[in-house]
Amino acid sequence: MRNESPNVGPLATRVSAAFANSQFLPMELILVDDGSTDDTWQQILMARRELSDLGAVRVATGVSQSA
């Protein structure tokens, strides 16, 4: 994610809920902050406090490729 602050919470909540009753448990959702200049990282950390199945990785500069 890069500069996706407003989307972090809704994305994490929706993906976590989608897997809550699935056969693919245990599951871990990992959100990656790809050098955001907004508060995406803080939003990821807030979501991680609320969702036990959420991991977080922070990359210093934008190096990943979008889908």
C-alpha cells in the first residue's frame, strides 16, 4: 500500500471478515506500507491492534510494483 490511508481500515476489516469462517484458518493478513508519505503506516498499526490476524511490514521507499 502506498498513500492508501483511508482504505487501510476498511480493507483489513473486510478481508479479515471474509476469512473469519473459512476453512483456511489459521490465516494471517499482511499489509505492507510501501514508503507512504501520508499516515498509512499509522492506520496499519491501528488496524493491527484491532485484528489479531493482521501483520504489518514497512518498506522505507516505494519499491514494490502495483497489480
